Amino acid sequence: MAPNLSILYLDSLPTPILILILPPLALITSWLLYQCVLSPLSKIPGPFLASISRLWLIQHSWNGDMHRTMIALHARHGTLVRTGPNEVSVASLPAVKKIYGAGSRFRKSDWYSVFQGHRRFDLFAERDDGVHAGQRRFVSGVYSMASLRDLESHVDDAVEVFMARMREREGRGVDMGKWAQLFTFDIVGELTFSKRLGFMDSGEDDGSMAAIKNALWSGAWIGQVPALYWVHDFLTPVFGNHLGITARHGSLRQFALRSVENQRTL
């Protein structure tokens, strides 16, 4: 005997269920219609999921393959690629100059807000051009060519230590990526606090690099949905911290605090 198949039609559902189903169904349909047909960005090519949701951006940010994905998309579609409901990726040198050039009216996106958090001073994440310009004036002298030349001798000391460590490992395989990071951290310590962090001496860091890597990965994906970051921030006193982006400084911050306190007691 053939199985008894029944088809469920909306008009066969009880009224209370229809009242619950129809409004969200109408809202979703309207959203899809707008994004795919009526949106000013609807004519720009790109992945379908990207046109209707930021889930596409979250997925590739989470996977860490956004750089390869974007190159492939531009190779397929050309200069403009739609990467979000209200977002477009541009691969054009004149456009890049216009977007990032002096006097540009383009502001940093909300993605940067998760890197700034509650901090008042953050050159990387600050989105207000006026505030950013004021902050930059505080540190611009330190990065002038004259200042950098004065610091050359400190860098030379770190270079000597680096070369000594390399000579000790002559004839063996060396992870140059790791050692370049150890070298960089020690130079930062030397230039900032007149004291190397000691990473090259031990050949290891103190977990700072892993913390920063985790923070960058964490910030990359949650920056696509900043509201989720602020919900986490609000609930942290109750559920604790579960995002690397909020603990990216770790031991480096403690080292900085100790160095500042030591200077004050001199």
C-alpha cells in the first residue's frame, strides 16, 4: 500500500500559530527582496550569503582565510565585490588612495570598536578623525627620523644578541618566524623601557605572542558583529571573560606597569 502523504498548507494551521509565523516570515521575505533586488548594492556581484547576512564575513574571519577568499573573489568578479548587506570590497588603487588619503571623509567601521573597548587612547582603533589627530600629536615626535636615529644604538645591542643566538644554532634548523618575533619584542622592551624583555636570551616568550595571536583572531570575527562584543562585555562580571580580544596585553601590560613603577621609585 502506498504511504499516506499529507501536505501542510498555511491555511490549515490554527490561527494562533499563523499569528506567530506570518510576521517573521513576512519580515524575512521583505529583507531578502530588498537585499537581492532593491538595495543600491544589489547589482554588485558577490556570494549570495554575504548579500543577506554578515554570517559570511563571520565564517571566513573565524576560519582565517579571508585574505585568500577576497583575492579569489576579485579575480572572479573584478574591482567591486559585495561582502555584506551594506559592505563592498574595493580592489582599485585610485579608490584606495581616495578612501585612505589625507582629508578622506571615509571613517573606520564599527569593526574597530572591539579593539578599542573602553580605552580613551588608541591610535589603531580610534574612529573619530579629530580625536585621532590629537592623539597622534602626542606621539609623532617619538617616531620622527631624528628620534629614530637616536635609538639606533639600542637596536644595535639587540641585533648583537640576535646574531649571537643564531651563531649558537649554526647547523641546526631555526624557526625564523618565531625568532623574528622574539627579536621584535626585545627591541620594543629596550626602546620603551631601556630593558629587553629577555625573550632572545631564553629562546622563548612568556605566552605574550600566543595571547596576541588569539586576540587578533578573536577580534577579527567578533568585529563583524560588534553588538555581540558589547553584550559579552556587559555580561563578563556574571559569566567571566571568554574573548581573547579583551585580554590581549597580558604579561606585557604587567611588565609595563612594573617598569613604570620602578622608574618612579628611582
